[in-house]
Amino acid sequence: MERTAPGATAVAPSARYGLPGCLHCGPVELYPVFDGELTNLYCPLCGSCWHVELGFVARVNPETCPGCQYKLICEERRVCARA
């Protein structure tokens, strides 16, 4: 049984925010994550989070996300990227 309407296409969560994908990795589906205050977009490939607001996109520093479930992954990948 098909659950989508004929001719309809699925929209990635990041596309709803106007972002075509990760600014570092390219066209990758980003996932919305909530840090307790803001909604950011998480890239599963590089571990980066991005914040979209008023047409601007900024990489999120993991130290500013105390309530996010991906904080440890982001910090770990950020350290590995510097090495």
C-alpha cells in the first residue's frame, strides 16, 4: 500500500529550513536537533550542527549546546578534525 500521494516527493527536514544540505559535506540530509533552547540541524557525516536564522547559516559550537543529545559526538568529531 502506497502512503504518498501520486506525484508527491518527500522533503528532507533540512530543506524545510531552506538549507540544501551540510555546508561542509554537501547535499546530505540534515536532522533537526534541539539543545534545550534552539533547533539546529545535525549532519551525520561530519558531526557538525548548523543553525539557520534570518537567512544566515552558522556552524554551532558544541560547547553551547548543554541539552543536546549529540553534544558528545560533535565535540569528539571536532577534536578529530583539528588533529
